[in-house]
Amino acid sequence: MKYLVDGYKKLAAYEIKGGGFEWFGKAPAHEVLSAYGLLEFTEMAKVYQEVDKKMLERTYHYLLSRRNGTGGFHHHKGRYGFSGVPDNVGDAYIIYALTESGYTQEIDNEYRATLQEALRTKDLYRMALLANAAYHMKDTENHRVLIGHFRDYILTNGFQAKEITTIVRSYGENSLRETVAFWTLALLKEHREDNSILIDQCIQYITEGKRSGGFGSTQTTSLCLQALTRYTETIGTSEGGNTFRLTVNGKQYSQPINGAHIHPIDFTEALHTGENRLRILYPDSEKLYSYSVNVHWYTQVPPTSVLCPLELNTRLSENELKVNGSTRMEITLTNTQQTGQPMSIAIIGIPAGMSLQPWQLKELQEKEVFDFYEIIDENLVIYYREMGPREVRQIHLDLKAEIPGSYQSIASCAYLYYMDWERHWIPGTQVKIDAP
């Protein structure tokens, strides 16, 4: 609940005067992000009573005010990523978010227009959004027509797609899992027996993507968790047998099942360098259980993903100085690709014993050297709404030496906001501070 309260206060602060939201609370509001916020706060209100209902109404009326009169919405657009999402994708998502949040009045024209566009183009992502919207609009016929298209697609192509444009411009497996999660939610809204096999196939595809406590990017993880939660609520789970068995490199661990709860098992002693083999068994049950394996380890520099389009470099003008002295840190963030990138993040580790200059950070933001910054623990977090093709961003910071000693910061990294799984890592910055 503490995370929920803190998160609500932080997110609500990005509302624009007059309604709608923008990533850093700077006018004008962004239509698709506002729809995202409307749905986010509507879901939050189910478990947190302090969500401002008037804020939800302001957001709803803001979105209505952005209708263009031809079946779509006006869009304040950036160039890349979420901020530059194509109009047809944005329109479909706005309709989805409005209907999912319970706002089905006054949008019939927009719903019909986006529905016909999705059916005409057979776009897998937009059809999934409209399948959910059709259910809330009580358009049972088109809800089933859309699901029929999805069933035919899976029968022909399986769980693969050449190119999918999502609102956050995710790519690869992330974009497909987001799309399948939306289809799963649509299928579960009207749980028909003839859809059971397709639902199970979707759930299997989603769960196969689980890794390190998530399903890929933050958006992908959020949607997959939503689909799995709805699946559990709709289909239910079985407690089945009463024994859980884990085998690690031949060493066996067993424990009774108390309902659906399994206590964590520490199997560190059974691990060795190189390949390790884990098997999970339910010998007393013929039914399936969900399970997770979490393995935690520490490294000074995590491996860089070849899929990350960003490259980060940092350099200190001096690595040895005295207390009260200062050194210039040069930060360079590069888009290595010929295509523009959406919201881009750099997390810079600051060595202990040194301090940032708040006045300088504020001044740099006002000069639009970067769009936003936060200081989280010993990290400086820099945000850019987007980066152009091959664009290079440079930041010059003055760090002040405060406490004598030899220090190395934690590793620094860069990544796309909505693809945080793929990161570029560099070693932490080293510095020696001598007494005055």
C-alpha cells in the first residue's frame, strides 16, 4: 500500500491544467498517455479509495475534447516512440482505455471508425484493442468476429508476427506478448467453451516468456500479469495434490503444499559452476501449477544487451583530488541507430564521497540539456523524451569531493524506458579523494 500511495502521488502530479497528462507534467497533454493514465487510475481506484474522481472526469472530458469530428482524435505528437505513435494506433488505444474505464457514452462514432479501420487492415494489435472495446460497447457480434480473426491467424501463423506497432513501440517478443495479452483479456471477457483451447494456448505462450521476475519490458510484464490474473479469476486454480518436489543436479528437495502456497527453497548448495539442471515435479497431481524460480546474483558490471540501441560513456576530468575540490564529469549518450528512439534513460552512478550540485542540475534542465532528472540513492537518473537518428547528447556536471577515501560507483547504464530489459552497461566511476 505504501508503494501504491507514493506512486499515486507521483503520477497524479503529471496532470496538465485543464486535464490530461504529459510525461513530465509540461503542457500540452499527450492524448494517448492521458488515455493510459485514465485506465491506470481507474484500475488503481479499485484498491485505493483516495484516487481523485474529479481527476478521472477531467481526463475523460479532455479526451472527448480531442475528438476530430471524423471518427478519430487530434494528437499532440512527438517524433518517435510513445510520443509519436501513429494516429490509428493511438485512436484504437484511446477507445480501448475509455471503454475499459467504463466510459462508453459519446464515443460511438469513434468506436465505429476505429473498428472498421482495424477490420480493414487486419492489424493484430489494433484488433485486440477493439475486441476488448467491442465487449464493453455491447457489440457482441463484432467482438466474436474479431476473435474469429485472431483464431484464424493463430491457426495459420502460430504465435509469431512480422511487425507489430504498439503504443510504446516495443519490438520483438515484447510486442507480440503485449498483443497476445490483450487478446487473452478479450477472450476471457466472454468465456465461451469453444475458446478454451485458444485461451490455454495464449496463457502457455505468455508464461513461456517469464524471466527474472518479469515477462520482458515493463509494459509487457504489466499486461501479461493482468492477463494471468484475469485468467486465474475466470478459470480458477486447483490445489491438486499435496507434494512439491524440486530436483537440482540430482539433489532432491520436497515439501507439502499448504493450499497453493510453497515456501521458498534455497538450493544454493546444489549448484556448481557451469550448467545446472533443475526439475520441478508435482508427483501427486495430474493438474498443472504455476511456479517461479528466482535466482539472484551480484556482479560489478552486468552484461550489455546487443539489442539496446543506446550507448553510454562517462569520463572524469580528474580521478584524484582533495576534499572541497571539484571534478568535471562528461556524460555522453548516443543513439547508435539510423532510426529515432522513444523515451531514453541514463542512470549514472555517482561515487560515494562526492556530491552533485542541485543548482546546476536545475539549470541544465531549464536549458533543456535533458528533459527531466531524479536523484535516486547514489544514482543520477537522466530522461530524454526521444532521441533522433544517430543523435548524441552530452552533459557536463561538476562533482564536489566531500569525504576522503577511494571510491568506485556502481555500474552506470542506458536503456529505452519501455524496453528496460535491454541495457547498455559500463563500469562504475573510480575516484580517490585526499584530505585537504
